[in-house]
Amino acid sequence: MRQSFEKDLITYNEIAKQKALEETEGPSAEEINRLEQVLDWHLEQAAKKQHTNTETQQSIFNIQEEKQRIMQKLHQDFQCLDDPNCAVEKQKDERLLKFDEKTNSFIYQDDERHEQAATSGSLLSDMNWDIFYHIDKNSVPRAFAKKYFLERSKKELLNLLDLQIIKSESEGDIIPESRKEAYRVVEYERSDGTSKERMGFVAENLVKGFLQKLIIDQRLPLQMQEANVFQDVEQKIDFIIHHKEQKRGVDVEVSDKIKDLGIQLTVNPNAVEHKKTQIEHSKKKLEQLNEHVVDDIALILFSMDLTRHLIYKWQQIGRPSGGPDQLLKRPLAEKLFKKLTKDMLNEKEVSLYWEQITSNFSE
């Protein structure tokens, strides 16, 4: 994000927190007037710095207030877990999630009302597909429930941050029209774009889910970090893979690979050369600005036809937990796994981890 925009968000957050506090305590007319004056001044200043208008800044502030409400709900959910008299509120379309101690597995019902087992990784990756779960706090382990609430809130906060960035970047007076359009396209693809236009975003979720589950369930020494829309448009990064420091067994040599790898994904084979050019430009720009975001950026080509096929097949069987990538055939899964990890792990590590997960995919 741009520094000026980030600073304005910090200011908006402090004002939003103060507003929420005063609303809880019952503010006086004088307090309300004072806070509105402070907000109006900051909206005007932000509009000047970001070359937008006060209406745009008001929209960005309103979204910041929504982010505050998400944080408040997260705090309430955490408290509810420790209160035997509190029931976690069920949201619309949530699947009930229980934990079976006998089988040591999570249990839910899919879209076809079939009872299914799920892993921690598959449940968390389901957020990529807007599938959420109502936690039965009497059976689900508290540690996982807290992790689930936290990751869900982080997902919601990132979505709202993206909206704020899009509003700021697509409505600025001095921002080139081509860049404004790039942000509008991303917003459209993530909402109600046509099937073809959304396939890039869908494939990105598929690949992210594939890696996220393996990291969690197989304890890979990696982390997957979501990229915001600014990183997507300006830096050509869809998500980031981070290598965690850890002690390795004596049979595995220490990896000398890079620590932070940005991933850019495309479903269009005709766009590969253009994407490579964009990536090189982004890397040079980051180097000139002396901004360490990633050590390198890798381009992944994932078939649009395969994406459509996997989504369709997954929907036909009731959208089981774990997303459509679980239907990848073993050779394709191996190819994708090695593409994503070859720059992060050494050859021996890649082989060892693939041996652990190969049975997850059918031949």
C-alpha cells in the first residue's frame, strides 16, 4: 500500500475505535460534535493527499468502521468460547461442524446432506470458496475454534481492505486511467464477472487452497500469505509463500533456497510472455524503491479448462470440504506441488514431502 494511504487508514482506525467506544458508553452531544469535526478534518486532508474527494474518503472510513465491528465480534466470539452459558451465533448458510473424539476427526454435512469428515486444512481453505462453518463449541477443540474465528476475521478484513484500496486507487484524480481500469477489473472479477473473466480468480483460489491444506495438514515448513489488491495490480503478486525457519533432521540438508516467493498465476497461455515482462518490471521497481516484499516472483500457468472441469465436478458431488483441487489427478498434483515448492525447498525436501502427500490424490 502507499504510505500516505496506510497512514490515513491508521488515523481512520483510531477514530473508528473512539466512535465505537463512545457509542457503547452513550456519548454526549458535545462528544459527538467533537468527533465529527475531527473526522471531517481528516477526510479533507486525506482527500488532498490521495487526490480523491471527501465522498470517497467517507466511504473508506465507513469500511474502516465495518472492520472495527469485525474485530469486536472476534473478541466476543473468543469470550463466548469460555462462557458455558454463551451460544455461538449461527450465521446464514453455515455448515454445522462437530468433532468426533472416537475417530479424532471433524464432521459436517455437505450440500447433499451427506455426513463427511474433514481436516483442519480443508476447513480453513474452504473460506476461499465462501463456505463457512458453525462451530459446535461443546465438541470442537477450543484451539481450533479460536484459529477458525481468527482466520475468518482475517479473511473478512482483507476483503474490506481490498475494497478500500480499490476505492482510493480507482477514483484518484492523478492516477492514470489504465491503472484505474486495472483495479476495476479486479473488483469485477472478484464479484459478478462472467465465467471466463472470473476463471483467473477461481484458479488462484484453487491453487492457494491446494497449498494451504498441505501446509496445515502435512506440516510443511512454509506459510502462505494472502496478497492485497495493491500487490496484485502494482507488484504482480497473487499470494506469497514464506519459508519458516525450523530445525531439520540430519538426513535433510539445509535448504539454501529463497525465503519469500511471490506467485503470479495466469490461465491464459497467450499471456505468459506479457506476464513475464510485467513481473520483471515489478521486480526492478521494487529493487529501485528498496522495498523487500519478496525475494523473487514466479509465474504459474494453470489450465482454464481444467479449472472449469474441477469446479463443475466438485459442485456435482456436493462441494465437499477441501475445495475442487482435491480432485486433481496425482500426476497433475505432483507437477503443481513441485512448481510451487521448487524455489523454496531443496530437491530432497520436495521428494520427502511429496511422498507424504501423494496418497491424497487419485491416479
